[in-house]
Amino acid sequence: MAAPEAPDPIVFVLFGATGDLAKRLVLPSFFRLAQEGLLPAEWRLIGSGRRSKTDDEFRDDVHAAVDEFGAVKPADGPWDAFAERLLFAGGGFTADDPGELLDRIGEARDAVGTDARLVHYLGLPPQAFADYTRAIGAHGLAEGARVVYEKPFGTSLESFKSLDEVVHQVLDESQVFRIDHFLGKEATQELRALRFANGLFGSSWDRHHVAAVQIDVPETLDVSDRAQFYDATGAVLDMLVTHLFQVAAEVAMEPPASLAADDVAEARAAAVRAFRPLDRDEVVRGQFDGYLDIDHVAADSTTETFVAARLWIDSDRWRGVPFLLRTGKRMAESHQKVNLVFRDPENTPVPADGLPHRGNVLCFDLAGDGALALSMNVKTPGASMELGSTWTQIPLDGLSGGDPLPPYTRLIHDVLVGDRALFTRPDGLEEVWTAAAAVLDDHDRPESYAPGTWGPDDAERLADPVGWVLPG
């Protein structure tokens, strides 16, 4: 594989620079790129916000964010050289009033080159995307720029179409980067490598060999630190129609013509087009006991903190194979795993009752730096022919020459070099909203579940007859 491309000079404008997303993810990722030597030789980062703030005050804020949330701390990298390139533009930014931003962009371009590319990162609530997009166009900041949109890109089919229309009035599709950090995870990308570079797995990546696909993201985390946001969102919108659907498309897509961005994005979008709309009878929504007692949660809230769904993909490759999706808060364990459960072999002399249940599983662990694991049926050592199953695991950070990057760090680098392979397309997103419509419109009271469990008991039936791999 070729070495990472060096980005051209850029001016990176971070809208919502004082918000939680910027502090936790974007700013630490940008510093990691500097520490890894993956930023261009000439760059400036301009934080944009409503309040007035000096450059030094913003630099102090960034230092605190990187120190608290970054895997690489200010003491570990070239902090002084990094900090001197940070600027702040106060006064907000609207189509009528650009605040200080145009002046600060002018200063930045004077320093790094008048032809430096603008990269706008909208680290904002989704309801602000349309107004900021219009403002980018109104002030002449769209030409040649790249614009990053956080998820969700819309909250329904109607709002998606409305936002998409605004975006394409200002920008060409090639300028748009809709970010989903699950696509930037090392193990998500390993799905492609394992499948397309290994005949052992590529030849069995279909309904004839796979009994079920499980994409399982349980979390022990609470929602109290962002209850107001979460109560207006819920697990379906926060996780199911964004992260889990996109990972399902990664698993289900046909081999792309090449690994070029457009070919990969087309293959992923085609997989989404094959999603059968979810049936409410095959979806279980849950809410953990005590959720209604959290501050900023409505006393009669029907927001789900758990969702499990059985998704069907009507393609020749996957017809009849259930894709089982599950995620929730306050659950028994935290994981981010994709499990392909293989069928038992046919025409085998081994008696069916002698095969371990669910003994053949290929697992992609998406958490952290990622890992691959394989469960195999083997003979139990001893005088009998009794079979058992055992797991073998390959941590991805242990591979020779490996240097895994956190998802946001990888994706921001891809934005800087213009690689859209790990970003979503509108034709893939429209079908996502269509597939999820019945669940998004479900405002019935969710089933209750106790914190520290695996969610509502009713979710167990969705995985029959295979059963959930987690807990394993």
C-alpha cells in the first residue's frame, strides 16, 4: 500500500470550536495528526464561535482539551509549534454577519498562501447545518472548499431531503464529507482487507456459508452527562440509522470495482438500497429503569435507550440471512463487535448433536485499535472424539509496522487529502431513512430493562435460532 498522501496547505475552520464534540474528538485528533507528521507543512486552524476570545485564550482551551481527552498529550508532541497556528474568530457566523471569520481567514491565507484550501468542519447540532451551509455560500467561502458534516445528516427522510437540497445549492457533492466515525475504525476497514485479500473468507462471504451477521454495540455508559441531547435523539437515531446501518452496508456490499473512493461508496450505497424496510415486529425498543429520573429527561419520555432489530438485505448474496443489530445504554458490558456466525458444514460425518453450538464465528472487534478473532470447532484433547470450540485472536496494534489511528484522526486526515472512501453518500443515506421510517415513527412506550443487563428479554427472540454471540 502507498504511504499516506501529503495534504496541500489548508485553513481548517472549526465551527462549534468550544463545544463538547470539538473538545473530545476533533481538537485531540488534529493534534494527533501534527504529532504523527500527517498535517501539511503549512496550515492554520481557526476556531469559530459566538463569544469573543483571544487567540491565546483559545490556545489555552485547546491545550486543556488535548490534555484531558487526547491519547497524545501536549507534553508528548510539538505543542508550541502547533499552538502558534491556532486562531479564533468570535462574533458568530451567519449569512448576514460573518463576525470575525472573514478577517481571520484572510490573515491565515496571508501566512500559509492565498491558494490554501478551506476545510469547514461543522461540529454543530444538525439543526444548524442548513444555516451554516447557506452562510458559507453567502460569504464566498464555498469555492474549492471541503465541508465536513457531523451525524446525523437529517433526522428523518423529509429533513434529510431538505438539508441535502440546501447543501447542493452551495456545494458540489465532491466537496461534501458526511462523517461517521464507525467507518473510520481500523477493524471496520479490516472487513474489506480480510474479505477481499483472503480467499479463505472471501469465498464464504454469503448466504450459503453465513447463518447470521450480528453488529452489537452494548454500552455500560449512562446518558446523564448529555441527557437533554439524548432525550431528543434516542438509540435509533443516535446509533441504529447511523453507525450500525453503515457497518451493515460495509459487510453486505458487493466487491467494488476498485478500492477507489467512488467505487467503494457506490458499492456501500448499493447495499443500502437492498435494505428491506424494518418491520416493527422485528424491532425491540427499550428504556432502562431510572431513565425518567435523570435531570433534563421529560417525565413522560418515550425515548428508547436500547434498540435491537432484525434487518433483511434483499440481495442475491444475503437473501434470507438476518443482520441482527443491537445497541443500548446501561447494559451489562461494553463492546463494539461484528460477528459472522457460520453455518454448520453439510454432508459431514460428524453427528449434528456433536457440533458445538455456534462454534464457528468470525469476530471483528471495533473497539480501541481493533482486533480479529475466530472461533473454531476442534477436537478436545483426549481419548474421545468429543468436539469443543476455541477462540484465537489477532490484535491489530500488534502487527509489524502497524500504527493504528483513532477513527476521527483517520477521517480528518482523509478530508485533508480529499479521500471520500470512508464517508457516506446521499443516495446511500436516503434509503437508510426509508428503511428506518417505521421505527423512527414509533413513539410507543419502550419496554423496560434493568441497568446492568442485556436489555429487554423480548430482544432474545430476534436472534433465534442462532442466539446472540454476546454474552459469549
